[in-house]
Amino acid sequence: MRQPVASYFWYTLEKSLQHVGMNVTPDGPIVNVAEMVITITALTDSEALFHMRLTKNYGMFYSLKKP
């Protein structure tokens, strides 16, 4: 069965985060619970470029851009 690349990476990341004990939901943020947003900006066979934000109650408290 063929699978889109974006779907493959989403499910891989979802399973990895669940394995370390994080709850992964497609819904919006829950009040008083930290939210992590990862945006993959480029992907090759040797590297991944991404932007990660951690927010809580709609306020950003950590941001990381990784080239």
C-alpha cells in the first residue's frame, strides 16, 4: 500500500511521541496544557529542517528553528 510522504512522517512522529508518554491530538490546544507544534520546512535523505514552537494558553514560551 502506497502512502504519501507527509502521512508517513506524521504517523512516525505521532508513534514516537506517544511512546515517550506524550498525548498526540489533532484538536486545538487545551487550556493549561502545553502545546508543541512542529513544522517541517525541508526534508532530504540526509537532513530535516524544521521549526518547533511550545505554547501554553496561547502564549509562546519556546521557539526553535533548526537548519
